[in-house]
Amino acid sequence: MSTIYTFHQECPAETSFDDSADIALVYDASEGRTNRAVLRDLLGNKVTTESTAGGAIANRGVSVLTTAVGVNYDLAAPISGTRKVITALAAATAATRVVRAGSGVTFDGTNNTLLSTGIQTVELLAISSTRWQVIANYSPTTGAMTLGST
């Protein structure tokens, strides 16, 4: 359930909201300009241990991949301004774990997959509805996640 507050009568109506928002604060930043802040984005993100069988993962928060086998994960489309952290806690023993960005979405303007074989962490920033930007990519042991295309 979302709660919307507006502070000025002149504030234009916001017509698009993330359905999963807990509380959305809409405010008039300047004449004719509306901004929105979602409480969950201001207070921090949920940590989720993802299925060892792969599948869909949220476009915000922290996703922990615990499987050591090669599986595919499908990252939900980005919402501009949100951050996403994906961390793999086990080295892949059988094959590569693949995180797919979705149709028409890329991680760097070209590549739409992240390939993980080790204990690795990547932090993403959504810069548009079709583009993630890799802002950190780290591994203490095996090298960073690599970008690929499918």
C-alpha cells in the first residue's frame, strides 16, 4: 500500500508509481517540477538469499547467490536511481552463474549479462529504465564478474 502526500496545490500530479513502494513522498521541488522519494530507498535495502535453482531477482536491495552450480538469474528491469548489489558467496564449481539484464536492458550500453564464477560482488546503479551502470565490481579471490552478451 502506498501513501502519497502533496504539499502544494500547484504541484503537478505524479502519475507513475512503483507498485511495490511502501511510502512515496511527492513534493514540489520548483515551479512545475515534481520529485518523488520512496521510503524504502531512503532507509536501506532488503537482503535476499536467492534460489539455488536460479530465477527472477528484484531490481533493488541485495541479492545473495549461494549456489555453486551454474544457473541463470533474471534481474528485474531498472528503475532510474535505484541501486542493486549482487554478491556470490561460493565459487562456482560446475558452471558459470549468469545474471541476465532482460530484454532491451544493458549493464554498460552493450552487454546484457553478468558472468560469475567466484566469490564476487557487483554494485549497480540504474541510470535509466534500460541501463544499469556497474559502479563497483570486486572479488577477494578470483577477479571481478565479467560482462557478456546473449
